[in-house]
Amino acid sequence: MAALAVVLGVSIVLALSMGSESIELFSDDPRSRLILFTARLPRTILAALVGMALASSGGAFQAILKNPLADPFILGISGGAALGSVLAVGLGLPFFYISTLAFAGSIVAIFSIFFVVGFRGKFRAAELLLTGVVFNAFCFAMILFINAVVTMEEAYQILFLLIGNIEETGLETLAAVAVFVIAGFVALVFMSRRMNALLIGDDEARALGIDTTKLRAAVFFAASLMVGAAVAASGLIGFVGLFVPHAIRLVFGSDQRLLIPASGLAGASFLVLADAGARTVLMNTGYATELPVGVITAIIGAPLFMVLLKRGMSRKYD
């Protein structure tokens, strides 16, 4: 954990020093300080918060569903948030309302899924997974409908939202995201010991005095609020919640007391560095543009996840 904290610190320093214009981090130059404190530092902190939210919630979802392919975008929360943000774009609302409607969409998704899955006091993993998949399919069908009737400029903006991107943000948005992400992260760490019992089976967990229904519901709410805040601020950034927990699990094992916080720190470092690369790799070329950070995470995460999956399967069958 200490090593991962150091890696996160180094990643933040590297991200702050990278950009289209070179600056000195510890200089009193007014121009350097303006770029650092108004542009790069808030964006880097936002990337760290979003990465922490996606990776730690991915590890939590994989635990309560006992499904290694579960990630923050499979349970419908991201679909609700994406639909809210796309609806705001389709209505021509300012950026503030895009984030607001995205978070509102995630809240609607959370309570809709909980109402269906938690009917009659039940909260089963299989029903949660299937409901999330169906809800996501419905949301993305609505997104495609909205995308078909908006202007080309709005369609391009919707594309960036669906790919996922970290942008310069104000302190109010950053503070709001921090509140939900840190609160959810602390809650998941607090429940991590009891999540270990779910991995050995519901009957065994109940024999240890754990109410599996209430535990799953609590983990679902905490992780979903984190995902909703992250998607509202950055759009749909893929593979962080799937790839990072798998990598941590292969290195440190499946103990949730370590997996959840370690995934959060590793996810924060990964997304900070990915965002730094996204805003610099093409900036000094003939294209002079920024890549959406979701492109970087997919390019890196997809092949690495396949490698990790192959290693995990070889260990299982050797």
C-alpha cells in the first residue's frame, strides 16, 4: 500500500509536469503558476478521483457478484448516467447541466435497479447482473435515438461523452466528485472484511452472522454513487474498473481488505498517467489535438487484460 501511494504521488508529479507547454512546478513564475493551479492540478486530481472510483468499485462489484467480468459499466449505473448527459446535450443545455443530469441519471438507475432486484427483500447476484445488463441496453437504445435526431456538432459531443474524457474542471465540480468518491471509497474499505465472506458462498457468510442481502445492497449503493459521480464528470472511461482489479488480484490475492484500497490507488495512478498521455501524445504533432482518455485506457487495458486473463487461466489449469 505504501508503494502504491508513492507510485500515485510520482504519477501526479509527472502529470503536472507534462503538457503542450513546459512549466516549472516549483517556480514563482506567474504564468507557470496559472497553468499549474487553474488547468493541470484540478484536471489531474479529477483523473485520480475517477480512476479511484472506477477501479475500487470494479473490485467491489466483482466480489458481490462473484463474477470476474463484472465492472462498473455492466450494472446499468453508467447507462443511466450516460443517458442523462446525452439528454442534456440533446436539449442544448450548458456543461453544468450535463454533469448534473448525468448524476441524476445514475441516481435514477440505482433506485430503479434496486427496486427490481430488491423486490420482496431479495438481492441476488444473478438478478442484479441481469437487471443491470437489461437496463444498460435500454439506456443505450435511448442514447442512439437521441444521437439520431441531434445536430452533427451535438453528435460529436455525444461521441466524446461515450468514449470518456477528462477535461479542465471547476473547483465546485471537483469538490462534488471528491465528496462522493471519497465517501464511497471509505465505505467500501470499511465493508471489505465482510465482502471476503461472500467469496466463499452465501450460506457460509450467513453462518458467520452476515446478512448477505444488506451487505450486497450497501456495497451496490456505495460503489454506484462513486460510479455515478465519475461518469458525470468524465463520461464512460472503459477498462479501468475491469483491468486494474484483475492486475491487483494477481499480484496481491483476493483479500478484499487489500484489494479494494490497492485497486483504488492503482486505478488513480493509471488514469492520471493515461490522461497525461492523452493530452500530450498528439499535441506537438501536425494534428495538435488531445485524444479522449478513454481511447488510451482501451488501447492499454484491452491487451493487458487479455494477457492477465491468459495467465490466470494457465494458473488455474496447470
